[in-house]
Amino acid sequence: MKKFALMNALAVGVLSIGMAMASPQQAVTQLRGNADQVLSILSQANGSNNAAVRRQAENYAIPYFDFERMTALAVGAPWKQATPAQKAALTQQFKTLLIRTYSGTMLKFKGAKVQVQGNPIVNNGGKEVVVKTKVVAQGKPVNMDYTMYQSGSKYRVYNVAVEGASLVTVYRSQFNETIKKSGIDGLISQLKQKNG
């Protein structure tokens, strides 16, 4: 689980995609450029400005993820019963969890290399693509698949699979266990504690 959290953190930082035109090949091209940009930002960390560098990398990455959709998928069926206020709170806390995990670990991997495969898998009439990458940080390369959907003239990330393990699926099993024991509000409280 520790390895998954670490790779999840790397995934969030690496996949900052801001596409001028929505096409599968543009997604690949943009992913390559933005992966380089995030790693370039992280390479500026020298101990004294780590917090500022983290914020800069986070601010760069956040607009290109659909945290509400990610949260809905991670929560699963109970999402439909949640109130709008609960959905907003869950989304904010899950976003904070993902970003903090990313922030805490990305700096350790600022020398990572990202190899983006050039042939994305196209689904849903071209509105969804899966871009496969290999992240080489320390030791064996790690396979990461980024699932994005078309939103206007760009794609937004809503799932990341690390070595075949889907981010939203892994969290769903954890979240459902908490929801069964203490409901949606219990999950919100648990996430707040983790994020505290």
C-alpha cells in the first residue's frame, strides 16, 4: 500500500495536462511536455523553498484533474445518497489527501524520468483516452495508465492506474468500509483527520 501511495503521489504530479486541442495525439504530446514541466518545477527544491516549490507544482497540476469525478468513483454507490454539502466536503477532503500525498513524496522523486507511450487507447468515440507511461525513479520502472475524458478543448484526468491497480478502486474499498461503519459523515471525519 505504501508503494501504491508513493506512485499515486507521483502520478498526480506528473499528469498535469493542459491541452490546446482535444485529440488523442495532442494528449500524448501535452503529457510529455507537462511531465517535463512538473519535474522541472520540482528540481528547484533545495530544502529552504520546498513548500513554495510544492505549492507551485500543485497549482500547476490541480486544474487538469476532475477531483469531483474521482471522488464519486472512489466513493462508489454511496455517492448517490450523499447530500450536496457532503459531496462538496468529500471532494475537498479527497483532493487534499491526494495533493498532500503528492506533495510529500514528489520531492523525493524530482529526478524521475517519464516515458510516455505514443499510442493512446481511445474509448467512447474519442472522448476518453488512456495514455500509458513508465516512470523511472529508483530501481524498476513503474507502469502508470492515465484515463482522461474530453472536456471542451482539453482532457481532464479522472483515474490513474499504477501497475494495473486503479486509484479509485483502491480507495473505494477503503472508503466503503468506513461508510459501512460510520456513514458518509464518518468518512468525511476520517479524511479530515488524515489531512489534519
